[in-house]
Amino acid sequence: MKTLPLTTKDFTWVKMTPAQMKKKADEYIVHKKKVYGEIKKILPENRTFLNTLYALERCDDSFESFFSKMGFLSEVSTKKEVRDAATEIATELSSKLVDIEYDRDLYISLVEYYEGNFADEKKTLRKEDIKLLEETLREYRRMGFDLPTEKQKRLKVLLKKTSTLSISFRKNINDYQDYILCTEEELAGLSPRFVATLPKHTDGRYIVSLQYPHIFPFLAEATNRKKREELSLKNLKKGGAKNLKIIEELVKLRHEIATILGYKHHADFRVETRMAKTAKAAEDFQNSLLKTLAPLAKEDVKILQAHAKTLDIKKLEHYDISFVATSLKKKLYDLDPETVRAYFPLEHVKKELFTLCENLFGIVIAEYSVPLWHKDAKMYQINDQDGTLVGYFTLDLFPREGKYGHACMVDVIVPHEHGYRTDEYIAPLASMICNFPTPTKKVPSLLSLSDVETLFHEFGHLLHMTLSRARLESQAGANVAWDFVETPSQIMENWVWDKEVMKKLSCHYETGKQMDDAMIERIIKGKTFQNAYFYTRQLIQGKLDLDLHTGKVKDARAAYRKMNKMYFNVELPEKETLFPAGFGHLVGYDAGYYSYLWALVYACDAFGSFKTKGNKNVMTNTEVGMKWRREVLEKGSSEDEIKLMKNFLGREPNQKAFLKEVIGK
Ligand SMILES: [Zn+2]
């Protein structure tokens, strides 16, 4: 397959005006309706894969990813009127699209083909074509289109209700504002840099809110125990009592929906389209990790209890954990984050990351000059080592007003074949958005260790999106099962923690020196610190999420307190603990919190192959790198993800590497 190159002309969209967007959005809707209409009109006996399913799959071709380009501009454009218009038009457009796509007649068209001409055509179709057909039909069935009219009506009512309640649940969390007030003395232990970011109340005291940039450092470093308790108790109430009612109602509604659709419970409904396939598989996965980690987590807590005594804390309470852990970590590993940061100038880390990926995955990365949306944004081209074009990506790495505030990857153009079974391939364009420290005239952008991990993580998504060779757009790049999508990104984080790689990544911005071995060793040793506690916490939240949606738990609040007592011997106050009222994942990630760890376990397992297979180290193991590229990154979801993993590993996946990586045993 020959990848079609992009030219400067293909980037005029970065200058799109609100009026042009509006015009194109209107044309898009008209076009979409027309294509849907044409598909529905075909007589059953004339239906083919091409005129029915493929026509649906490729419906947007003439719009050259307009929708995702506009969505992208809403995050990065330097012009407020463009960002606002893009957001507004995209929201409007997506609700119109739902109306068009929620079409029972279209489902009937697909069924006509499936029950008719498909039988004859099947032997000439490709595996991925058949997968697409079956999964598309399943999606429509999951919307209830094959149900009797009465049930469909009921379903619509329930879906509307859940959607309204979901919005309220999220809003109650986002709008939940609370804070404590502290005098200068009450901020003892916190860095002057942090204190300078705190707003002041009219009475002159400092405001410490429940927002992450406030609460995390405060609970980790403030020596004033009373104040930590005060803030912690407020945080336990996050979401408010009304969210407890909402979640109870949501769980009931979700259960009824799942039952109408023929599932045992909501968890089975949600997990069906993921790698785990059934709620039981997700539960088994969690339980087996919990069995190993829970006793180790208890040890972790005991270690904290012992250290707490040296800090004059007689009984370790929930508001002490982060503080005591931070203090112990400092004592054991003696690491000052600012000192570490000086060793990771962004430009150097980026250069080394590129070299690493070039070596491992057989690619060449070169800058490609084209005018983009801002001077900070840079474009790159990926080629194979023989010079053949593979794809493109952009990096937009520094904060600026109005830009998306976290780190993410956007697949602006998802690659696919240029027409059924042609030899031409539409080139991918993936865009990374990050917010690393802005360089100044004197000091370059210096990354913290977690920034370095973020860069590697997002670059993993980027490789998944750009190295794809899947033929169908809906199966290409990062269009994979939800509990697998973080595997190609999390695997990349492992390199950061390899001793040799970390050494190469480091280059002191003033002296140009690499980190010495002792420092690297201290950092790497610190990696597994309190990990059993950390992951057990994640597991009990995942368990709560699944138990709620399989019906095993009715009173989530009581269950959460009970698990904290059981696993950590930590007492959460009955009155104040409203968790899960503030557990945002219960909407959107419902029955899906397990996915983070699920994907991580696969990532660690796969990374193990780079260490053990072939006689090269993790930096130069091209043989395994190429296998990862060919068997996993290139395939997208054109085959089942579990099959990709087995093909890559040459065996069944397991949890051993994960346990070794995160706990060190
Ligand atoms: Zn990610």
C-alpha cells in the first residue's frame, strides 16, 4: 500500500473561519442524510457489502475529516471566536448526527444485507469486513432496534432519564466548590512556589480549595494536622448528598435498560464490547490482583504507621496517609523534584525519545515545515527507514490562553484505504497537545519525571495512531476496545524507568551532564514506593464500580467505608463520607474503572518481551519493536485485541510482569 503524501494545500483548514465552519457543517448534514437515504433505498436483492456497509463506513470521505479538524481547532486555535464557534458548531452537529444515526430503517437495511446477499458474498470478503459488519449490527442491537415497539418506547424513556441524570451528576461534581482558610503559619511545610498560587480571602487568609492543584500538595506537605483533617473531610463530601440519590437512581435505570436489552446486568452490557467481554472476566481479573496486592498493601500501611509515630502521629488517620508517605519517601530516597527536573530539558528528552522510537520501530522522524495554528506547534513526518512515507504528527507542547489544559492525543486524520481494496492509503495525522513548562530566555523547558512519563505516554498513543495500516477507518489507529486503548501508551512509560534509558534522557541544562548512577538508582527504587497501597486503592474503587453494576452492592457508601477498614485499617467518618458522590468515573466510565489496570497489565506483559526476547536491550531490541509495530500497532482493531496480544507474546498474557514492574516482586 502506498501512503498518499499531504501537501501545504492540505493544511488550509487550520485557518478555517467561523463562517466557513458553519457552511461546511450544514453541507455535512445534508450530505449525511443523502447517503443514508440512498443506502435505505436499495432493494434487498441488490444489496452488497459495498453499496450498504462500506457506503456507511465511508460516508464522510468527501469531507476529509472535517468534524475532527473542527473539534481539534476548538482546543488549540489562538482565536477565541474560532474556538467558541468550533465548540458550538461541533456540539450542534453531534446532536444532529445522533438524530441521523439513530435510524431504525438503516438497521433494517443492514439486516437485509446480512440475511440476504451476505451469505453469497461472505467468501469474497476480508476478515475485517466481516468483523465490521457483525460489530455494526451489534451496535444497532445494543440501541434496541430489534426489540418490539413497546420495549423500544420504554427504552427511549429510560435513556433520556439516564442522560439527564448523568449530566446532573457530573455538574454536581464540577460545581462542587469548597475550601478551607489558612493563615501563613497554617501553611507550614508547603513550598513558597505553591503558596504563591493560592488566592486570598477578604479576611487576608489563604484559600485552599478542593481542586487537585491545591488539595494534592496540601495533603502531602502541610504539617498542620488539624487543617489537613478539615480539608480532607470537606473532600469526602464532594458531589454532595444529592449525587448519592442520583447514583442510586442511575444504577436502577441502567439495570432496567440492560435487562430490556437482554443482559443480566449493566456490567455485562458495558463490558461486552471490550476486551474483557464479560463482567465476570473483569471481576476475576480484579480479584486475582487484589488477592496478591491486598496483603502487601497492609504491609505498606504498617510501614506508614511506624513512620507516623516518628512524626508524633499516634494513630494514622485517612488525612495523614499522603503526608506520612511523602515524608517517608523524602527520608528514604532523598530526592528533590526541582533537582531532578534540571536534568530533563524538553528538547533533549524529545530528541532521545525520537531516537529510541526510530531504533525500536524502524522509522525515521523528520521535521516537516508547514504553517500551523501557532508558532509553538511543530509538524513532523514519519518515514520507514527506506524512505517510504508512513504518516504525520504535530506537537503543541506549551500552555497558552484558551488552549486545552491537560495532555492528550487527537487523531485529526484517521488513516484508511483510499477506496475499497485499493493500493492507496490515506496518511494519518495525529496531534499531541501538552502543557509543559514554557521556556524562558535563560531556562529551557524543564520536565519533571511525571512530565517525562506523560510525554512518553502520549507518544505511545501517537505511534498507535500513525503507524496504523488497518484498512477500515473505524478499525484504524486507536479505534480499539476501550480497555486496550491505554496499552500502547502505558507500555511507553516503562522505558522511562529503565536505568540506561533514564541516563540517556538526562542532560543537565547547565552542565550538560548525565545523572550519576546513584541518583538514577534512588529514583528507580522510589518508583515502587507504596505501590501496593496505591494499586489496591484503585482496585477497591474498581470493585465498587463493578459491584454496583452487577447488583452485588446496594449501599455503595457503606461498602466503600467497609473496604477501607478491611484493606487499610483506615476508618472513614460515617457522617462525612459521601463517596461515591464525588466518584466522577461512575458516569461515562461506569463498569469501566477496571480498564486502567487491565490495559496496564497488558502493557507490562508486552514490555517484558523487550527485555527477555532476543539478545538486545530495551533500547535496541528492534526485532521485538518491529513485532510490536506489525502485530499490534499496525492492526488497530481489525482483529480482536486479545488475539493481537497473543500473536505478539507467542503465549497467553499474564500478570507476572505487572507485579514485578510495580511492586518489584
Ligand atoms: Zn492515555
